[in-house]
Amino acid sequence: MSIKENSVRAKISRRLIPMLLLFSVGNVVAESPQVVEAGIPSSMEPQAPNNSMLEMLSMLEQLQQDMRVLRGEIEMQSNQVQQIQKRQRDLYVDIDRRLHYLEMTRTGSGKAEVPPSMTGGITTTMVNSGAIVASPPVDNVAPVSKPVVVKKDGGRNELYDHALGLLREARYDDAARGFRRVLLETPNSSYTDNAQYWLAETFYVTRRFEQSLNEFQKLLDKYPDSGKRADAWLKMGYIYYELNNDSEARARLGQVSTQYAGTTAARLAEERLRRMKGEGR
């Protein structure tokens, strides 16, 4: 039984108990022998039953009003839960799409454009061969089923691959631990900025916004040349939007729009700014 249902039952109990007591008292008074003393007119007889009934009617009306209010609150919260669940499902699907795309293009050269996000929540712009997509194919590298990053610096890629696999499986806490391990054990590798970005994403997807902000800020502070900076700015704008900090949201989104004009991230930032304007924010 939910907390809301318990609350409704408690309110009903608090209303009904005194009503039942009053009703019982009214019946006793109504059924008791009436003794009319000589010289006392009938209009002077006790009126307790009528008063009790009026009070009961008043309490019934109040109880009905409380029930309507509580029913409305339950419906509103149920709708909010459904919206959150839908958003979570959309985010899961979007992550799977993008990781699958990166897997398919890992052996390509040059730049690959990642398709725009389905949800507007998780997006990327350009992924170059120094980021997630590998540099030109290396001889004697056998195909694998998970996204593999082949780096010229010969760094340990297994940790990164494993963390990406966990992220793809929507095991976000495990993925976060995996990306932290990448950052700790291979701090100078050419893909650590990507690990930092995906670490922030794991918190973003699970709506742990303060942690996500901190991790995105680390990306901006530590990796000035990262190709994920536009995405980090964009996500920070989204987070401030969710936190109802509109001034910070506009600042981050505006920076993406001007500094990275023409990119997917800039387009999404402009879309969110228009949405905020339409909402009067």
C-alpha cells in the first residue's frame, strides 16, 4: 500500500469516527423515553438529534471535498511518474543507439557525425578519431562485439571498453565506477576526456544532477581541447533547466549556440532556448 493511500485512509478514519459517534448518540437520544414535565412546552425539548445530523452532514461534505482533493493529487503524481518513466525509457534507447553507432564506425577514419538525439536529452556533435572512434585500422586486430577503442598511445583500452559495455546495458552505477577507474589508472591516455564525459552522462541519465554538473565541469576544466566540450556545455544547460535555474541555463545554452554555431549541439541549444521562451522562462 502506498504512502498516499495510507494518508487517504487516515483522513477518512479521522472523519468517520466522530461522525459514527455522533450518529450513535443521536439514535440513543431519539429512542430514549421522552418525559414532558408539566408546564414545559414541547418547543423547549432538547434538539440534540437535529444538531447532530447537521454536524454529520457538514463533516460529510468536508470529507467529500478532502477526497476530491486527494484524488486529484494522486492523479497528478501518477501522471508525473509516467512522464519520468517514459523519459527514462527514451534515454535508454538513445544511449543504445549512439553506442551502437560508435561501434559500427570505430574502424573508420576522419570524422563521423553521430545522429541527433531522439530525446534531446543526450546528444553528441562530432566524434573524431582521437575521441571514441578509433584511428585508422591496425593490422591483426580481430573484430569484437563490444565497442573497442584502438589508440596510438597503446594505453589500456579494456577498462574503457568494459565501462562502455556497462553503460550500454543501462548498468549506470557500474558504468560510473568503470569510468572512474579509467580516469584513475590511465589519466594521460587520449580517451580520458571521453571517460570523463560518459561518467557525467551516467549521473545525468539517472537525474543525479548535482553530481553530473560537477563531472561535466571537470571535463571543461581539465580538457580544454576535448571534442566533448560543446556537449558538456549543452548538458549543463539542460541540467540548469531541470533545476529551474533559468539564468544559468540560458547562459550555458547561449554559449553553445554562439561558440559552436552550425553544430548539432548548437541546434539543440537553440531549440531549448526557444522552448524556454515559449514557457515564459
